[in-house]
Amino acid sequence: MESISKRIVLNMDNNNSSNWELYLKNELKKMNSNNIEIDCKDLNLSCIDIMSIIKISSKFNCTISGFFSTSPKTIISTQSLGYPSQFIFNPYSKKSVNKSDIISDQSKAHFHQGTVRSGEYIDSPGDLLILGDVNPGAIVSAEGNVIIWGKLLGIAHAGKKGNSKAKIAALHLRPVQLRIATKVARGPQEKPQIGLAEQARIFSEKIVISPLETM
């Protein structure tokens, strides 16, 4: 644990990922603050895991004010539940990425921080990670997955060289148009459920949208 500018940060032990709940309980017993932030390192945590962290913390009278992580899955899970979080980009991580993770190849991933505005175009030879909104009139594309921690309101194209297994994910997925490989679809018209991140992928030869947690 460490204190940074009056903030109390609890560093999770990512060397023992199978027993992180016990580690969290032991660390919370040592806390002398009821307002903490958690650095999840590169632990891949689902929405259910984040909810467990919140529940465990409440038993120790600790309030979680935010999260840090180098795992896109963890960041999406925390933001999907409405918790402030910061993605720590680490392209040199030596930890292998499971096939179920949203990032397919970190060595080719392109990270962009900030809003992509109308008229702008961003492309990536691997996965594309955007921390910010994609406004109407903006286009983002990637040979791999497109992941947006913000609103997707423009056009997104994943798997642009024919990768039909690529996905498009966003915290607010209401684009003008979606493209995955050779498939094209318009964005949904209904308002999204608050706090629910969504993904688009090809299923039965068409683009379908589902909650991101089903990945």
C-alpha cells in the first residue's frame, strides 16, 4: 500500500491471481482509511469480480473511489459499473494474453487518449484502444478489435482485412455505422442501458450487439 497526494492506493498482488480475494481481505485489515483506490495491476477482472471487491471492501467499512489497471477487461468492467478508473497502457507487458481477452496482440495495439473528433480518422494494424469518445463524423478502424472507453457515435470498422472474429466494444455503443470484416450494420436506435458496456460481433453471418460481459 502507498499514499499518493493524500490518496490511499491498495496494490493488488498479481503474482497470486487465483487467490486475490484473500489478499484483498488481508490488506483491507491494515487500512487506516475508509476511502481508497485499488491498483488491480494486470488482473483480468469481470464485472462480477469488481462487485465482489466492492462487497468485500464494504465489510471493512472501506469505500472504493477508483481503480487502476493495465488490463482492458478490468477497466471496461469497472467503468461498466460506473466506477472511475484509469487505464495504464503497458505495451511491454510480458504476461501472455488469454484468447478470451479483448486484446489479441499488445505488440500491435494502438492506444489513443482523447476525443476523436468529426473529420478525424484513426487506424491500427492490430487492436485499437481509445480512451475517450468517437464523435459523429469520425472514423476509427483496426485489423483487430476496436475498444472504446467512452461513446462510439461515429463509424467503427474492426477486422478490416477480413478478420470475422474481431469485435467492437464501447461503454456507449450508438454509432452511425458498424463494420466487422465485410459485414456492415447501422447502430441501434434505442437508448443503451445505463452502466452497461456493449460489444458488436459477427454471429450467424450478421453483426449482433450484446452486453460486453458475454465475451
